[in-house]
Amino acid sequence: MQERRSRVERSTSETTVEVEVNLDGDGSYTIDTGIKFLDHMIASIAKHSLIDLKLKGISKDGIRHHLIEDVAITLAGALDKALGSREGIERFGYAIVPMDDALAVAAVDLVRRAYHAIDLKLAEGVEDMVKEDIEHFFTSLVLNLNVCMHVVVQYGSNDHHKAEAACKALAVALRNAASMNPRRGVASTKGSI
């Protein structure tokens, strides 16, 4: 089996972001963006997807929104590059994840068509991230990974638990969708993903 690893760098006048991924890892990670809850969300994704991840994000303009967006864009680019042709993958993955009071559902189709339905049901921000930036992270990730992704929090009273359950559900769904199946060629009646 071909190694499914990649390294992507993105440098703009606003940020510098470097990401390395190994889709066939054990969920090891080192993450440093300077935004603690963003680091926590990405760590949850790495740990529960079993994707090894190294990520370093630096803000040049001091605007958190720019850094959060560019981290999502670069992470998506690294995942997309590591997926390669996507031949032999399961393609579909889903998960239902509880976290105390919160329940999140995620479904992923690693087809190359960007569509998303993201409903985190956040009332406000969490820790050092505003609500809009948490939602924008998910949207930027899916649009730049070029997949179909639904992440819906069914209910919950604690916004931290809702956001974390959503990350974990996404991670498990991604792990299942990206897993290799030796019986699969291209998982599409069209002959390409």
C-alpha cells in the first residue's frame, strides 16, 4: 500500500501554517496555533481519526479569524493530498458521539464534491474562540477538503461539549471513510471519485 502522508505549507501576509499528516497513523499529534480551544479541537480530530498530525500556525496580523481559517484551509489541503486518488477507500463514514449532555452526528462522503451541512447549535463562543470562528473552522475545512460533510449537534446544554462532540464525531466518520478496503477499487459507479 502506498504511504498516505503529506506536508503542506501556506504562507500569506496574514499567517504561516505548516501541516503534516499520516492517514495511517495512531492519532499522535503536536499542535500549536496559539489558540487553545482550536488546538483542542484539532487534537480531538487527530486522536479519534487515528491520523498522525503535526500542525504549526502563526498569525502575522494578530487577527484570530485569519489564523483559524488558514489552519482549516491548510489542514484540508494536507488531508486531500494524503488521500491522493482516493482509490480503495471506503468513501463513506458516519458516527454518533455523546459527550456528557451533548450528542453529535457526523457523516462524511469523501467524493470530490464540496457540500456541507454544519449545525453545532452553539449559543456562544467556547474558551478563547468566538462562536462564528468555531463554525467557520468546520466550513473552511469541508470546502477546502472538497468533500460532502454533515455535522449536526442533536442537543446539549454546554457549548464546549457540543463543539467537542462534533469534532470527535467528525474524526470517527473521517477515519471510517478514509480507511482502505482491499476489496474496493474506486468506490463509485462513475469509475472516479
